[in-house]
Amino acid sequence: MKVTNNSSLSIYFLYLSPTSSSSWGPDQLGSTTIPIGGSFTVYDIPPDTYDLKVTSSSGTNAFLYGISVYAGYTAAVTVN
């Protein structure tokens, strides 16, 4: 799964969880950030329906809910 940053801020944290879960999984980025216009690939995510949360450099969160992840899927994220 590829996550593309379409916002005007860098992304510092990226969390995924199956839609059926009530809690977020671990931060997928670790010490990496996704720069403005950049992207990050999350590996070893089985096909399923997920919720995605990102946190920008300003501390603002953005969410995508109910995304169907499959091989080659790209999620475009915008943090305002």
C-alpha cells in the first residue's frame, strides 16, 4: 500500500487499523517522514478494509475510513 502526501505539511506519523478494530496499530513511519508531495510504501499489509490516520508536522490529524486495501493500492492523504 502506498500513501501519498497531497498536503502542504510533512507527515510525521501514519497509523493503520482494520476497520473492525477499536484501536490504532503502531506508527508505520518510525523515524521516516513523508515530505510534501512525497510518498511512503507500507509493506506486508494483507488485503482488507482499513482506517488510516496521519499526523502532520503541525500536529494536525487527518483520517481515511473504510479504505479497501489491495496490491497496488495508493491512498492520497491531505492534511489541512
